Amino acid sequence: MSLKSVEILIAEHREADKVFDELETVIDECFMAPDIGESTRQSLARISEFLDKELAAHIKKEDEGLFPSMARFLPKDSGPIAVMMEDHQDIADFGQRVKEGVESMTRKTSAEAIARIRDSGMPLIRIFRLHMMKEERVLFPIAENLLSPEDDRAVLRKFEEIASPLVAQ
């Protein structure tokens, strides 16, 4: 059985991965030429907004939509759900540091701001990509085996409450 909620989360992973590709490119550009141009500033602003809105909404969908449904069958304090929630905290922490670096860049380009974006952005990208792999290869297949169509509809209703989708549902 394929769950619509899982399909949505996977589609959002693909959209997020595109943004992280862009962040990786921006970090490379900043490393090569610390005096960044307007297009790089615009990219950083888009990335920061994505982290603040779309990625935060995606994580909330999992934390408040999918995981509670799965927690009826699996422990929340250990195992796959606990690992995913720890990853979410790491993603949020590194994302916040990237956003702070971007905010600092809006006032003045500085080596410190560029370093903050690089030093937080690279671990963010790595953690997110590993997280996606764990969800798609382990957690989502478990969800598809455990959750019923009714459970899926309940998760989808929660997604609608959270809103801010990365891709059309």
C-alpha cells in the first residue's frame, strides 16, 4: 500500500534537496570569492526563507502528523521515531545558524558571516541528506506497513492544518 502522506513527504524531500543543492553552490561560491554579489545574496535570502517556512513546515508535518500516528505502534523514545526527531532538532539548530549568517550578511558582508553560513550549511546539508535516506529507506516503509488508509487520511488532515506545503498536495 502506498500512503498519500508518505508520497507528499517524499516529494517535499525532492524539493528540499534542490534548495540544499543551491546552498551547496552558494557556499562554494562564497569560499572562492568572499566578496559576494547580488545574485548570491538573493539566493541566500531564498534559502533562509525556505529554512524558516517550508522546511519548518515539513518537519512539523512529520513531528505532529506522521510520527504520532506511528507512535501507536512504535515507541517514541527509542528506535526510528526517536532518531528522526533527534535529526529534526539537529536540522533546526544548523538551519538557525545558517539563517543567522544570512541575516548578518544583509547588514554587511563579512568573513564571519560567510564562515557561519559555510560552517553551519555543510553539516546541515549532510544531516538532511542522511535523514532523507533513513526516512525513505527505513521509516516510510515501516509507516506503509503499519498505517491504515484511515490513519493516512488523519495524517493528511494534520498536514492541511500545518499548511505551507513545498509541493502541491
